[in-house]
Amino acid sequence: TWLGLNWDGEVIFQSQRFEVYQQFGKQLVQQKKAYKCFCSQEKSQADRELAVKEKRTYKYDRTCLRLTEDEVRARENDGLPYVIRLKIREGGTAFTDAVYGDVKFDNRQIDDFILLRSDGLPTYHLAVVVDDRHMQITHVIRGDDHLSNTPKHILLYEAFGWECPVFAHVPLILGPDKQRLSKRHGATAIAEYEKAGYLATAVLNFLTLLGWSPGDDREIFSRSELIEVFDLSGISKKSAVFDERKLEWMNGQYLNAMSVEEFLDLARPRVNGSADEATMLRIASLIKPRVRRLTEIPAMTGYFFNDPANYDEKGVAKHWQAANTVSVLNQIISKLGDLKMYDAANVEQTFRSLAEELHVPAAQIIHPTRLALTGQTNSPGLFEIIEILGKESVLRRLQKAIDFLQVHSPSSPPVASTI
């Protein structure tokens, strides 16, 4: 694998990578912009502990910067290991951040940080600057937790005589508890969101709006629209909260905007049953406005193909505890059994006529019937479901519900609610 191209257009291979870093580190030493530090880890640790004890910020005391050339040479001849540190110039380091505006750091607060470790490996600071330069990066967009690293990187760009890129430090993403987003908040890999039933386009849209605004109230964008309107000036300094409920809503918006045919193509692998294409399209059109994640599809479609194996316990307690529930369901069987035209409009008229006869709101008939036919308390329109299920299936399921209620009387708590 190759790292990038150097200024002569030559490919830099992985095997050459560390040699490149070492060459740049040695270059700064030769130019007196960096120096070799032979101080032991024990000394550094002792100095750090003393700084903590004295309640001050630790900074390397520049012991090795004061070594003469002969002293440096003698230590090298003795085989003493050393690191290479950047010599921080006096004054301040200022830059204009695309999010935070004008920022200035006092260089007295910046340590002579290490560029190359004693084993020749680069630190992050040297590697990121050299890599960005080699890859011709023009804009460095990163989390605002790196804001304090920026003066160090600018000092390195100056030392090499390179033009600095534009820096933009974006707000961190927080979890619902307003703490920095981490694995404890749940899935963090994009593949996990795919498994959870989210669309790539919805996730892209959602992530783009975390800490960024287009300047108006729009929330749904196509990929091309995002590319067109995105501008660094829209980034907020305030950290954004990763609200998965908002992601679910946005995913649902994308699903609902699809054609029925497109939605069915996505849904079909998750549907545990089959029917003719016209019926599948009708089912898809019914559930499409309700689906927020593709993983919800099995539960939303199962009752179209199979009788309920059990009934929602809360639904049983709420909709089937009236003393006349069995009587109502029997009357529905009678009415639907006599119905000649089995379409949603005629089914609805039948239910509303029965409600008038019984002098009750239609909901007191619709909800018990929905529970009987689907096993659930929530579903698309009941009348459309009845039309798709067909008379035979509907009458059979209503009778099963009656049988269940005759075993589980209203006075008995629906412990299992299983048929």
C-alpha cells in the first residue's frame, strides 16, 4: 500500500513511510529548529510528578537544548537513546479557524513536544502534518478537542516552510446524557445501523445535520443537495446530541418518500410470507407510512400471512375486558359473513352501521376486532386489512378470538394471552 505522492510525483510506499518521517525530523535538527533530547523516561516522570505536586503545568525544562555540540556528540557515541523535540519559538501562534474565528495561543504554554521517539517512530503531531502535506490536504476538518493541537501543527508547518491548510474544528457529538458519544451509548459502527434497519442516505442526512445547519428549516436532503448547500460557515460551536429517535423519524421520512415498488423491493426479504404481486403491493402501501426502520417489517406484516399466535396483553386488558365483547365479536361475524362486496368501503359501512345499532362509538368495535385479527393494538387501517385478509381468514380469526375469550373470562387476568 502506498502513503501518497511526494513533491516530485513519486509514490511513497508503506515500507518507506517511517524513513520519510525520520528525514523530516533530522532536517529540522540540522536547521536548529528541533533538537535531540537524551533525558531518560525516569527523569521525565519525576519532573511530571513534581509539577503535579507543585500544582503547575508540566513543561520540559530544555536541559538538552543547552547541550553543546560536543556534549551531544559524546552522548551519541555512548549510544544513549534520544528523542527529537521541536524548539518552540517565542511569542504567540494565531490562526483563523473556520468555526471558532480568530484564535491565539501563547507559545509559553506549549511544550517542546516530541516529534520522533527514541525508536524512530513519529508522534501524531509530526505524522499528521507530514501526511496532510503529502496528500495535499487543503482543509483540516476535525473535532474541536483537537483545537489545542492546532498551534503545534501550525508551528510545524512554519518550521518546514509550508503553507498551512484551513482549519475547521467541529463540535463533538454527545450522547443523550450529554456526555461524549462512546460505545456505552450503543452501536457506533455504520454497519450496526445498517443491521438495525437504517438507510445509508438517511444516516448521511442525519449525521450531516449534527452540528451543522443549512441556514433554514430544511431537514431532508438528497446527497446531491447536501453537496450543493454544505458550507463550513454553517457549523455550530455547540456540541450536537445524537438523538436516535430523530434518526428513526428521518429514516421513516426517506422510506415513506419511496414509491411503493421501491419500498417493496427493500421490504420483501424481511416479509415472512408471500402472496401475489398485487397483494404484496397493497400490503407495502399500507405499512410504508408507518415504518421507521426496516427491522420493523416482520412484525408489521406477519399477520397478513399467519393467524396471530398470541394477543397483546395490554390490548386484551384494554379492549377485551367488557362483558359484551364475545357478543360484539359474534355480531361482527354475522355481519361480515353476510357481506357480498368484501372491499374496505363496504366493510367500513358495516362496522359503522353496527355501532349505530349498538349505540356505541365505532372505536369500541374496531379496536377489539383489530386485536382479534392481528394480535396487536396498532396497525394500518382495519378495513383495508380485512379486505386483504379475505372473508374466510377474517371469520376464522374472529372465532379463534371468541374461543380464547371463553377460556379466559374477563374476570381472569390475561397472564399468557396465548391462543
